[in-house]
Amino acid sequence: MRLFLRVTEVPKWLIVPVVMTCCVVGTFALNNRVTDLYLLIFIGIAGYVLRALGYSLAPLVLGVILGPIAETNLRRALMTDEDITLFFTRPISLIFLLAAILSVGWAIRSHLQSNKKTNERPSDAPTS
């Protein structure tokens, strides 16, 4: 364990180029496509901008990783039955859709409440 803790002592100027090189080589080696490198650069820039603006990067990472998987499975589902109501008439898919909608609604509600609390300031003493 002490050896692993020593990794934190390595300076950033040494780790960042090594990690970036591994990312670029791994991205290109996975599918041998230059477009994957463009995606890597775009997502990196978007992540940097979002981090600078104070946004969480977890949704971005999940979207990039899970997006192609969801797209493939959506295509498979639509190949079995082209009717889009397939997702609303099956109980399991309806439960997942409702859970997703409730999750997004809950996140928006929590965000609005936190903004409301930060915007409320104690009123100053009235001046007459």
C-alpha cells in the first residue's frame, strides 16, 4: 500500500503527458479510426470547459461510454418491432422510462431548490 501511495508524489508535469499518450494510443488502437481521436479531443475540450464552469464530469463520461451501447440496443429493439409504442406498452420498459423521467424531474427540482436557497438572503433592517 505504501508503494501505491508514492504515486501521489509524482509531479503532474510527468504524469499528464504519459496519461495523454496512453489515451491517444489506446483510442486509436481500439478501432484504428482517426475519428475516434477527434472524439477524444472534442470530449477532452468539452470536459475542460465544463470543469472550468463548475459542472460535474460524470454525466459526460457516462454519456460517451453508454451512448453507443444504448444506440445499438435501441436499433435491435426497433428491428424486432418498428412500432415505437413498444417502449410504452411493455411493463419493464415502461417502468424504466418512468424511473428515468422521475430521476430527471427530481434532479431539476433539487437544483431549483438549491438555487432558491442560495438566492434568499436575510433581509436587511428596513430603513425609513
